[in-house]
Amino acid sequence: MSVVLLLNGPNLGILGQREPEVYGTDTLADIEAAVAEEVRVRGWEVASVQHDSEGDLVGAIHRHRGSTVGAIVNPGALMIAGWSLRDALASYAPPWVEVHLSNVWARERFRHDSVIAPLASGVVVGLGAFGYRLAARALLHLCAGTPGGPS
Ligand code: DQA
């Protein structure tokens, strides 16, 4: 069974309640269900991990390195200076897509740079929870021809 890692960083466990005018009303459970629905067409499953601390996210990447076909990563504020998260992702070989619900470039200056973006296969920004669906579709495309990917 092919598995996609859905990795969400700090403060994303309270989506739905957290600044809904910025991040929308979908909960993390809604997003997990949406990603699962997208990848089900290929028989893939989703391993969803959310942590508020960087070390736990690093550990999750290590654990899923050899057993996932790709990842969707919303680093939350760790986009700004999450260097150990960045280094963990550097050792994660499969394609992965960075997602931000909000349009970070339309917000405060400190959100404009992501330390992980240069390593990502692609980045989806500003499309709310739908961005996770797009990232899932991108992984299906990027994994075409690999074991567990579309033929
Ligand atoms: C976010 C954007 C980040 O700047 C912020 O710190 C978050 C959420 C987003 O999904 O829009 O926690 O990653």
C-alpha cells in the first residue's frame, strides 16, 4: 500500500478555530479527508501527522522516509526559520509539496520567505484548504511511473 505523508506544523491542529478569517473554517480532519479522497483514486493512503514542536516533525520525517511515496508539508511558522525541519526534508527523497492556506506574500514581511521552499517539488499558496487537494493531485502527477504511482 502506497502512503502519502501529510505533515502539518505548529498551530495547524486547531484549524477551524484558529483565525478563520485567515485560515478558513475547515478543520485538520476535513483536510485529511480531502487529501485521502484525492489519493484514493490510486489506492494510496494518508499518514497524517501534526506537531507543534519542530523536533517531533523532524522525527516524523525520519520515520516516514523509506515508507512514503511523497509528502504534503505545511510547516506553519517554521517556514521562517525551521532549519532542522529543512535539513530533515533535505534527506527525504520522494517528491513533496509545500502548502500554505493563506497567501503569505500578501501578509506580514516576516512570512515572505520560506527556508524549505527551495527544496520543495512545488509550492501551493493562498488557496485555503483546497490547496491541499491541489498538492495531492500534484503528487499523483509527480509519482507517475514510480511503484505505487499511476501508470
Ligand atoms: C501558514 C502561514 C504561516 O505564515 C503561519 O505561521 C501558519 C499558517 C498557512 O498555512 O497559511 O501557521 O503556514
